[in-house]
Amino acid sequence: MDLSAFQLIDQHPDGVCIIDCTGKMLYVNDSFCGIINKEKKALVNKSFSSVFQKSEQSKYSATYFEQILNNLPEPYNQMQHTLWDNRLVWFEYCYGVLTSENIIIFIRNITFRKLDELEIIKSEDQFRKFFQEGSDGILINRISKDRFFDNFLEANKQACELLNYSRDEIINKNIYNIISIWDNQKIEHFITTLMKDTYALLEINLITKDKRKIPVEINGHVFEYNGRPAIISVVRDITKRSQANIELNKSREQLRSLALRLQNIREEERSMIAREIHDELGQLLTVLKIQISLISKKLPPNQTSLQERVESSIQFIDQAVKSIQKITTQLRPGILDELGLIAAIEWQAREFEKQTGIQCDCTLPKETINLDPKHSTALFRITQEALTNAARHSFAERVSIYLKEEDDRLVLEITDNGKGIHQAQINNPNSLGLLGIKERAMVFGGKVTINGIN
């Protein structure tokens, strides 16, 4: 070889080694030294086998190189080695004959590329195992340019069994063939989310070959399949979960109906007790007051002491009447039935101010709200309980009540400037007042939000 040829070899990015028929290295370039991790002087005139671990050296005898001279191996031959410094590497070889006794070998270190290839093969093996042995159904398809699901490309055994189709039958179908036409909008939203986030969840009913509807959860992901983007959908039968949700919702409805019935009974009992106290005790005390007043008029003028006792008894009767009025009002405020919710809340706010000394501001609708008695009672009791909580626990100086209509909803908001409430107190099962508020709202399909300390 002339000087210019050696200069080209010296600059070659691959490792280059010239070996004689005995396996001795006559020449190595800088790239070869870098790959082997040795200097030229430690390689030239040494056996080619010396670059490998001792367990591999016997393979590269003189006979091995004589065979190469007589029959060159295929180019780009790939082999795995353990080098002298215990590094595990993959080399790609190209061989050439320079003379009847000399071989030139081009060596490329392909370790990283090979590891990537092996990892891909491993991932593909794992995917095939997951695809065929997973407990859920798996469907693979592409999305067309106009953003519709194309026919299924693949379906595993579980998907076929779930839908009662053979694999060949499913491959000739797409998602639109196994759903109700009314669910097309769900699929459009599913595709939009997939294109945006590369994954999406969907609950939908799939229609089997024998026309059964099966509720499923589809977990979709965008991935590369045979070099092109595709959708893999993991399909899970959620029949049992759906049935459990139906039973749970049914139980909740039953509990809600029971709670409503108990509230109604409680309010009816309160109203009945209030009427009984007002009608029976109120009348008895009124009659008693009249009779004592008549007796007092017939007392001689000189019975001063007895007259004072009579007047004292009349005062006690007046106090008893006021107590009865207070008790009956607490049991069932007449203003709620007579003038409605807005007037009752305004009256309660004024009573709250008198009893606690805490300022209570009201922002209420000017026009009457059209509510049935049960809903009005529930909102009034919620207001009472919220004011009681503010008085007992918040150390507030001001409470504000807002009642407003928003679209088809009625919003009651009660705030105070007190010390606030921690989340642990809100969640405490012993916070009976808060539980009562939530219960009253729940039975009418309402929602309670409590904001405490940030």
C-alpha cells in the first residue's frame, strides 16, 4: 500500500486493522485504538486475539485467519465480544484481502445500536405477550385523515370473546359497527382527546354479534404500529362495576327518600306540637289569667298582700304565655307558613341579632321565590343551623346572608368574619350541625360547599 492509502486509513472513522495469516496485527489506525482502548504500540505486532478476554482468545488462531484468506465472510458480519478490559461490546466486521498473506479488517462499534435493537425486540416480545395474554380485550386501528376510526388492524383473543366475533370478522369492522349510532358523538370526543393528549378514556356500550349491549371502559393510546401512528384500545368489561354503581345509586336514592321522609315527619311533629302547645296551653293560660283577674276585682281593698300575690300570678302567666310563644316559634315559625321564606329569613336574622349581638346583614330577592313548603323549610332550617354554628364557634362580629336565583338554581350563601374552620373540623363525623346541613340539602339534590381557613 502506498503512503496516500495509509493516510486515508488513518483518517477512517471505523477501526482498521491489518493482520497477517498468523493473526499478528501489522497495523492499526487511531479509531481502532479508541475502540479497543489501547495505544498503537501496545497493539502492533501483537496477536489480534489479545484485544479480547482470555476465554475468547483461542477462537482467533492462525487457522481462523487462514480460513478467512481462503473464504471471506459476508460483509457487515456482527459479533458480540468481551474485550480485554471486560467491556461487553458488539462489533460489525468487513474483511478484505490485501495480499496472499495479509487481511484488512474494518471494525465498527455498534454496541449502542445493538442494545437499542435488542431492547426493541424485548419490548415487542413483551407487547406480544401483553397483547395475547392480557385479561382485557385489545383492539388496534388507525384514524383516517378525516378523523374517523378505520377498520381494526388487530384484535386479541379476549376482544373476540367479549364481542362474540372471530378475529377475521372483527378485522372487517370498525368501532362504528359495534356501537349505537347515538354514541357517535362520544367517539368524536374520544378521537379529539386522543389527538390532543395521545391518550383518552371512554365509557360506552359495545354491541356484540348476538346484539347484546356490554358496558366497557376503553383506555386508548396513540402509538406507532408498523411505522405509522395507530390507536391501541384496551377494552375492559365493566358490567359488574356498572351494576354495582346502579345498586349504589339505588341505595343512595332510597336513603335520600328515607332522609326526606324523616325530615318531613320531624317537621310535621314540630308543627303538631307547636299547635298543641299554642292551642291547649295557650288557651288554658288565657282562661286562668281571666279568672284570676276576676278574682282580683272582687278582693276587698284592705287585702293588699293578697292583691299583690294575684298581680304577681298574672305576671307569671304573661311570662308563661311569652315562653309558649317563643317555644312554638322555635318549633315552627308561623311567619314561614304565612309570609314565606324571604320574610322568615329576615325575621330569623333580626332574632339572631337580638339574641347574640352579632350584626347580621341580609341580601335577599325583592320578589317572592316560588318554592314548595318542603324546600322552603329545608332552606330555613339550613339558615338557622348556619347562624347557630357562627354564634357558637366562629367568634364573628358580622354574619352575611345571601339568597339569590341563578338560572334554574337557588343559591344560599352564609358568610362570617370569624376565625374560620379547618378541613379536619369540616370532615369530623361529630360535627352534627354541618352534617345536618348537608343532609337537608342532599335530600333535595342540593350541594353544600364549606370554605374555611385557606
